[in-house]
Amino acid sequence: MSSRVGLRFFQTSRAAFRGVTSPFRRPAARARRYQSTEAAASASQSQTVFQKVWNSPVGLKTVHFWAPVMKWILVLAGLSDLNRPADKLSVTQNVALMATGAIWTRWCMIIKPKNVLLATVNFFVGCVGATQVTRIFLYRRSLRDSAKASPEDTTAPEAKDVVTNAESVAKTA
């Protein structure tokens, strides 16, 4: 508030010094203290881009901005899990990520104020969860198919060596 008063004082004194009054100056400048919606709308039109972002209902000074920014860590963690083998991944964790992403992407468009940044991060959380669940499913299916194809391949390599050694001894005897 002091900067407004100082700026207003400076403008008033400068205009008085020159002997010129501004044609854009409102006659009731002190009435700005209790602004109406029209005054707020005109003030928002004269704001810079940074001021609009700062004063937005989902702007930089609200939790609606910082929560999605921090939630990108979940997306990065899911992407780093792409390097892990599929047998080390948790099905329940990735199903939870997938469901959370899907549910909250929808709700971000319903709640007021609409938070597109949060909807975006939730969409990607759901995509990462779906990708990991698909990897786990394909890995487990490949294990099941290989077990059905050759049941003798499930024995340990040491047991195979013992069997081949025994067969070679039986042949030589």
C-alpha cells in the first residue's frame, strides 16, 4: 500500500508542478480503496503477465500451482522405474498410480478453479502407471508361456548336468 501512496503522491506532485492535470485521472482517486468489480476488472486488464499469473486463482502463490509441480516427482520416479526389471516392480503400487492418475485427471476439470497443470501431471502419472502395469503383465505372461512350452526347462542347470553325466556313465558302462 505504501508504494501506491508514494506513486500516487509522486504523480500528483509532478502534475501539480507542471500545472497539468491528467485527462485520465479519476476525480475520486481516494475511492480506489474500496474497489468495485468494474474497478477490479479494469485493474486486471492493465496487469502485466507476471501479475496475472501471480494473482490467478491457480497462480504462483497458491497450493494449486505448487502441488502439481511437486507431483511431477512421481512421474520422474515412474520413468526411472522403466530401467528396473519387471519382476522387481510392484503391481499394487503401479495400479494405484494408474487409478489415481485417471481419477484425478477427471476431477481436475470439474473442481473450481479448473487446474490444467494438475490435470496434466495426473494424466502422466496415470500413463506411467499403465505402462508399468503393462510391463509387469507381459513379463508374467511370458513366464507362464515359457513354463507351458517346456516343463523340463524349469529344472536347475545343475540337475541337468547330473542327468547328462549319469546318462554318459550309463552309456559307457
